[in-house]
Amino acid sequence: MELPTKPIQVQLSDGSLIRVEATLIGEQRVASHTQLFKEVTTVIRSIAKELSSTLQDVQREASPDKMSVKLGVEIAVESGQLTALIVKGAGKANLEITMEWSGRSGDGIPTA
Amino acid sequence: MASQQLDHLLQQCTVRLSVQGGHGTGFFVAPGLILTCAHVVERAESGLVDVFWKENNQRYFAEIGVLPGEPNIDLALLKVTTEVSNHPCVLFDQAVSHLDDRLYSFGYPEDNADGDPVTCSYEGESFRDNSSLLKLKGGQFNFGASGSPLLNRRTDGVCGIVNISRSTTTDLGGRAIPTPEILTQFPQLKKLNQQVHQIDKRWAIAALNSHQSTIQRSLGCGFGAGLALGMLRAAIAPFFHHLPSVDFVSSFWQGGVLGVALALGIARSNKRNRQLNRTWSNGAIVSGTLFFGIAHLLVGFFNGSFSIEAPLVAPMGFLAGLGLSIALHDQPWIGVAQVDSSQRSSASQPVVNRWGLRLMLVGLAFMLIQGIFIQFKTKGTGIVIAWSHVFYEAELSRYATLNWWQEFMTRCPEWFNYLALLDAAVVGVVFAIGMTFGPTLTTQILVRWYDILKRLEHDE
């Protein structure tokens, strides 16, 4: 079932207000508060941090020459709090990870 | 009939609470105390909340007084820093809500921050974070509705406070913290709330009004009008104590019967013409005329002087009934005056003007009827009719046979006839007051009676 969306007022760090179409997740506490966009950027930073540490492990173990991660982030409101929602992109995946090896000798295809 | 209904009183209890970058709803629970949800005021700077009370269009400040000991309980009690005069308070209802109870809520959601109602029904008890919540279905609670009181229309009490919406975009309902939980968290509130309602009877009266049928209200009108006229008549009776057939008791009941007849005539037919409430109601006028005229004939019949009086009394009764019905049929006014008499706090309504205007109209109607009689009758009969006006003719037509009365009439100057106009105006005003206060009076009696019954129950 598609989650309902609603334009909500969001305040940026410099104090300016914008309206963002946000996805409403589940039940909400219904005080009418201007949400701070910082709550979303903080989550995005955490996601990036989490992913990068995982990818560093992958790099160490599998040594791909090139890696890219594609993720879709939607702004969501859950229990009255702003948050980021990782959504599916064009395909079926939430996270689209691409790894490339250039085929140099010695490295070979990783076994794990 | 427009009477003070609970939904309206509940609105008057609510306030819009604004904090840095947001708002929610709260409501008065005791003098100067506002209950809301903790998450509504969590961003309040230095603990101060801006309070807007729509009822008198004023802004106040409130400080966060008490928060519950348990952090997961979404409640906050605010104390207004300046005095708010004569605000109503909700009545807490600790009774368990029944499945499918119809509920009414009023709050200040962001899509209509000037105030918006929600109706929903009770789906049952639900649980979250070790506490129970009322689950509501069938109403749309939007952002800003948190802190709205939830009125149970079956028990006439506030059964909870809204804090969660199950969908802000559809009418999926919401959840509310039940009253027993509120009173557990703020035990002092129970006593404070009870104390308010021991003195301030607005809620009890509105609750009774909500359930009173048109027939009950009509009977109230009849009771009030009958009592007022009967008392007036009885007060005048001693001045005629030396005349035959005039005594306190008979004067009282005759005046009373006529008053009741007219009031019921107008009120009863109003029910049939409910859709015409605010326009001319022909049914009310016809019914009022018939009731009043027939009541005159009945009074004459029970006096044993039907054959003598009927030709004089009957046309007078019917004509007077017609005039009075035209002046009085407008029931919504009676309802409005009834509300105002029980609640004088509403500064926004020009109560006195409306009241004064209507009383004047009824007084004028009586005077006009009297004037018609005076103009169309001979001097002697004119005085008889004038002095007997619509309520005294039964006895006074007999007084005409007395020598002193005939002498009085022949010596009486012409202008004396017109004193009767003043007399008629007084009767008219007394009648209108009686009819206006009748329903409130009966409600008040009922409220006191319920109080006594409850106290007895409690003592047992």
C-alpha cells in the first residue's frame, strides 16, 4: 500500500521555511510543529557513514576498483518527527550497489 | 430551540496553544488550569506557552505547571499567568466508554486553526507503552488536534484527550488518553474539577438541555409562564379582597392556566414548524391563539359564568391569544434568552439589548390589544375591559353589577382608560419573563434535584 504524502513546513538551518512533500508513516502525534530539516540531514549523514564503513570493509576484502551506491531518500514524518525514508528507486532495490573490477592480474574475482 | 448545548460549551473550554514554530490544543479543567499533551508544549521556550482563548478573543500566557512523573505519558498541565475571568471548565467523566459511543472533539488543526470540530466513535481500548489509550474511528484528526478534549455524547463528560491521529489525511480516527489516566497522573485535578462544577452549573445545565426534548422544554415554558402570571394575579388579588369570588387561590390558578395555555400553544406548534424556526411560524400563531382563547372559555366555564361571559371573554381571549402569539412565537429568542440567563459571561453577545427589545415587543402587544378594546367599546364597558384586560374579565364582569363600581365608572375621567395600557404592558412583560425563564428554571430545579440525589447516593 502506498503511504500517504502531505506537504509539511520545514525550517532550514538558516531559518528559512520551505514546504516539502513528506511521506507520513503510521500514526502521528498531531501537534502542529514546524519540522527542522536538520533532522533529515543528520539521518542522511548517519546513513552515509554507515554505508561507507561497510564499503571500506568490502574494499579491503574484495578490492573492487570502483564502487558506487545509489539510494533514494524520501522525507518522512513518523510519530510527529521528521526522518529520512530510504525508498526503492526505479528497480526493486532500496540500495543499488555497483562494484567493478578492471581485471588486472593477480587479484582475480573475489571468492567471498 | 437554540439552547446552550454541550458541544458549544466544550468549544468555549478549548484554547489554542502556540509555542516556537507550532501549535496545538488545550482546554480548561479548573480555574486557570489548562490540560494539553506534553508533545504540544515540548518546544516551549523558557516554559512559556502562548494561549489564545477564542471565546473572548484574548491572548494569555501560561507556564508549564506539572508534567507527569512517567515520561511516556503524553500530558502537561499549564497554569495561566494572568487571571482569565469566568471561563467554563470541562467535566471529567471517569465512566468507561461503551463500544460505538459517539464522541465529539473540538480543536485547532493546522488546516483550520480558528477551530474545527471532529466527530468519531469509540472503537475500544488499545495499549501502547504500558498504558491504555482510547481507539477512535471515523474522524479526521489533523496536525494541531493534539490536546483536544473528547466529549462522550452518551455520558456528557470528557472521556479523554486526543494525542494521536491514525491518519492526518483520511478519517481513520485517532487515539486518546483516557480520563482515568489523566486523573491518575494529576490526582489534584479530580478534586479541583469537582469543586468547579459544584459552583458552576453551566455544564450540568447544558447537559440537561442537550437531552431535553421539545416537549420538556415546552412544558418548562408553560410552567414558567403559568407561575409568573399566577403570581402576578395573586399579588393583585388582595386589592380586590372585598369583591366577590376573588381570592388568592382562584386568582393564582386562573392566571396560571391562561399562562400555561398560551405558552404551550406557542411552544407545541413550534415543534411542527421546526424548519421555520427563524421565520414567521403560522402554526405557532394559530395554535397560540386557539389555546389562549379556549383557556379563557374554560376559565369562564369553571367560574360558573360561562353563558354571561362567553360573548365578551371569547373574542377577547382569541384576539389576545393572536397578538401574544405573534409577539412571542419566535422560540429561538426564548432559547437564546434562556442560554443567556444561565450564562452571562458571553461578552460578545448583546444580551441585554435583545432581551429588552423582546420584552418591549410583548409589552407593546399587550398594550395594543388593550387599546383596541378601549377604542371600540363604550366608555363604561371600555373601563371594565381595560381594567379586567385579558386576565381579569371573569370576575370583573361581575363587579360591574356593584353600585360602587358603576359609580366609579361614571365618575372616572376618559384618560383613566389609558392607564390600562400600562397595566397591560406590565402583564405582558411578566408573561414574557416567565416564559423565557421557565425552561431554565425547570432545568435548574432538575440540576439541584440530581445533585441532591447524587449526594444521597454517595452518602449511602
